[in-house]
Amino acid sequence: MLDAPSSSPRLMLVSEDPLARGALARVLSDQAEAWTVVAAGTQEELESARGEPPDVVLWDTGLRLEEGAAPDLGAPVLALVADEAAGELALGAGAKGLLFRDVAPGMLGAALHAVARGLTVFEPGLAQVRAAPRSTAPSGAPGPDTLTPREREVLGLLAEGLSNKAIADRLDISEHTAKFHVNAVLAKLGVQRRTEAVVRAARMGLVTL
């Protein structure tokens, strides 16, 4: 096990469920090496309130994880997942460590210390997730079948000039998830800017301007 840092590590706790946040905060407070929970809230709340970055982010993904990006709070993310499917999504979203949601307190504390130091941590039961191949953007020019149905919807809304927030409102998803889909569209089209994505998609017949 890694030695604990000399100073109390700073942690942000991300969960959409206030009961889960409360339970995790109590678990952390009961650790022999106390954690300083500098903020706790939903992903949208914490990303909007941006302050000094913590040492590590603990992300409770809930009982069901949809596609999205890991919390962007300036620190590595340890994700708590319900199953292997959620683990794959969390890993693809940028998490640096994976544990099951019912992890023992001692393992949770050790994993948080490791992830805070830049290490990658996987619970043994999630070893297959660690080894699973992750999808990557195609190296060549994508065809119409490259984009998922949701990404094609997002592309159409980009062509309308909508912002991430407006896209989220239109599709009834979170702004963070909308941002994730927009970034995926840009990557698959091999462009850096939204306008470039629309122009390339129009040339490919994916959208009509």
C-alpha cells in the first residue's frame, strides 16, 4: 500500500445522488487518514463553480451511467461504478481508476491516494474492463456510418448554429453530455472547430446548409 501524503489530501466528491454523496462523505471522514472534502455536488454544479483544483476527484457514476465525460475539475478521477459496462464507459470518459460502488472503505482510501499521485487503479473484479479494447476515431475520412445516431442529431444541431447548452436543451440531456457528443463529432470528422465540422459534414452530405 502507498504511504499517505504528509498533508491531508483535498478531494472533490461528484455524485448526482445527494444520499450517495452523504454516505461517501461519512466513509471518507471515518478514514484514519482524513480527507479534506473541499466540495461535493453534481457534476454540473462543481464544473460551473470552478475553484482551486483538488488532489483527486471521486466520481460516483450512479446505478446507470450514460455516455459522457468524466468530471473536468483539474484533477485525476477515480470512478465508482455499478458494473463492468459502466466501468467501460467511465474509463472511456477519462477516469484514471475504477472501483465498484460497494468497495470497502480501506480499498477506497488507498485507491484515492494512488490516483492522486497519478497512478491508474483497477479493482480486481474490473480487470477485464482494463484489458478491453477502447474505440478510437478512424484514421481516414469518416463515412456517414461512422457517427452514432445521437452524434448525427448533434451534428444537425451544430449545423443550426446551436450552442452546447441549446443542444442539451433540445435533446433533453445534460450540457456536459452535449459537450462530449460535440467533441466526438469533431474528432470523427477530423476537425478542430464547430464551423469546420459543419462545412465538412455538408460536403459529405451529412447535413444540408
